[in-house]
Amino acid sequence: MAFKPLHDRVLVRRVEGDEKTKGGLIIPDSAKEKPAEGEIIACGEGARKDSGELIEMSVKPGDRVLFGKWSGTEVNLEGEELLIMKESDILGIIEGSAAASKAA
């Protein structure tokens, strides 16, 4: 993909939620909420302090993250619906993701 976020922004692909409840009922599309979980596709270089010093990003491409329900801006890139958000909109990294397992 030919898109690189700037500064402390990340590009996120939503991870689709379950199509069935725990009891086995199928959830119709009209009743589904957009998931607040996604995979980092691309990251900017990070924010800068007033002194100009770079603050490195805490997330990397491949990380699975949770973010706020109203976080980010939806964009359509190459026919795919993605989100651009600031790193501060990310609530946390889900353990067991690609990058988290490499660090462990």
C-alpha cells in the first residue's frame, strides 16, 4: 500500500467481530456494531517534543489494538475501508499479536 501516516498517526484495519453469539444465534449485519479492535497497517515516525526530539511510536505494523468507539477517521484506500487515528486514540495492544509475541 502506498500510504504512510505522518507524525503520531497510524493506519488501522478493523478486525471483524463474531457473526454468532455464544449461544449460537447469528447476528444480522444491521445489528452489528463496528468493532473497536484492529490491526496496525502502517505507522508514522512519531510525535516530536517542543525541543524537536522524536518520541518513538509504541505500536508497530502487525500489532492488534483496541481503540475507542468513535476514534479515528474512516478512509477508503484502494477499495478497502481503513481508519487513520492518532496513537493516543489507541487504548492498548492485545497480547498475542504478531509484534507482541516477537517482543516476549
